[in-house]
Amino acid sequence: MVWPAVLSVFGALALGVGWILQHWVVDGTDRRFLELLRTPLWWGGIAAMSVGQTFSGIALQKGPITLVAPLLSTDLLVAFLLRAALVRHRPPRADVIGALGVAAAVIAFVLIGGPHVTRGHEPAGLWASVLGTVIVAGLALALLAAGFARGVAVVSVTSALAAGLLYGLQDVATRACLIMLQRHPAQLLLATVWPYLFLGTAVVSVLLTQRAFRSERLDYALPPIAASQPAVGVVLGVALIGDRLDLTSPALAVEAACLALLVLSAALLSRSAAFESRAAPR
């Protein structure tokens, strides 16, 4: 599992850089979309995100989502470090604790959980995949309803959480498609729900991410996505794809604690002054 881990880390690095470059262009400005299209730095962010998605796709082809999803969540740590360097932010103790918490949660999860692939296991059938989709979509809709007309900050955070849920579902659909293509003809894949689920979640999650950026605050968008995406990816990866973790009682308790620590650390990092808008008063 060395190569999937390495590819996931490189993917997280590229994604973190992409997040920051795109946000740096619009931070504190009123640029319209057509203006962004004429900005090389914005295109640099798009290119970095594309590279990150490519690395994550290859990692999902070679390794279990239970390994790839947690490692990809370290894009939050990369984004924090890069943003802090750009704005010359000296991290206080809370920022250091949040950053270390993210790193420790991911490392401990991978070491304790021992993610691995179940050889010969086929992705779940129609009804199981539909049930998983309905549950995730229901949670996303509940979040959007909770944030409806509650102010820009709440709308941004709830939209980001919903986007993260769908990104996790997209990761699962990606891995399912790759497994099917490795073992069966392409026409058989088209007879399953997975390619359509991949396309649907890809479109809706991007739209929700843009909705989360309405506040032009990276701290309202990136940490919720980084916290919710791996949780959904891990749970559905085990339930629908057949990727495995150590599910003995002690290991399961530690794995749950690691996911909780990841969420808490992401919330702590989201309060960092490094993520504040450059237009905000200091």
C-alpha cells in the first residue's frame, strides 16, 4: 500500500495548493467570473486541483478508499501551511494544536486501521448503492435546509459540509467504476449505477462548493469539506466497496476517535487568523 499512500499525499499537496491559489485571487475582491478567466494565477489553482484529482484517482485505482480518503484530507493542513506562509502568519498555540491534530488523526487512523483491499470483492449491487446514496443525499439536504436563509456564514458552512459528503460519495463511485473496469467490459459498467452516480455527485458537489464560497472565506469552506469527505468515504468504502479496516473492538474505538479528532482539529484550524480574508480588519 506504499504507492497509494504516496499518490494520496501528492494529491493532497496539489489540492491544498489549488485551494489557496484560487482563493488568493478572489480574496477581498469583487472579481467576476470572466475576470478570473483572464487571471493566470487562478488558472494555476485550477491546474493544481486537476493534478490533485488525477493523483487521487490513480491512488483509488491502486489502493482502498479507507486509505486514500483520510490521507487526502491533509489538503487542509497543506492549505493552512501555505496560507500562513503567504500572509506571514505566526501560528499561535491553537493553530499548532489543530495542525498537529489533523496530522496525528490521519497517521493514527492509517496505522491502527490497517486499510486493505478485499481481493475479488465486487462493488455493491443496485439496491445497496441506492440506499447508501439516499442516506448521504438526505444528510446533505438536511444540512442545506438547516442553513437556508440563516446568513452567509451559516450557508457557507452547511454548503461545504454537504459538498464534503458528496465528495466522499464521489470517491466511492470513482473506486467502484475503476474496479468494474479492471474486471469487466465497459458496457457492463454502464449497466450499473456507479458511472451516473460519479457524474451526478461531481456536478452537484462543485456547485455546492461554489455556494460555500459565497462568503469569500476559505475558513468557512475548506475545513468542513476536509472533515466530512473522509468520514463518508471510509464508511461507504467499507459498506459498499469491500475495502477493509481492522474492525475489532479496540481498533474500531481508536478509528472512531481518530475521525472525531480530525473533525475537531479541522474546526480548530478553521478559526485560525491565517484563513481570514486579506480585506478583513486585523
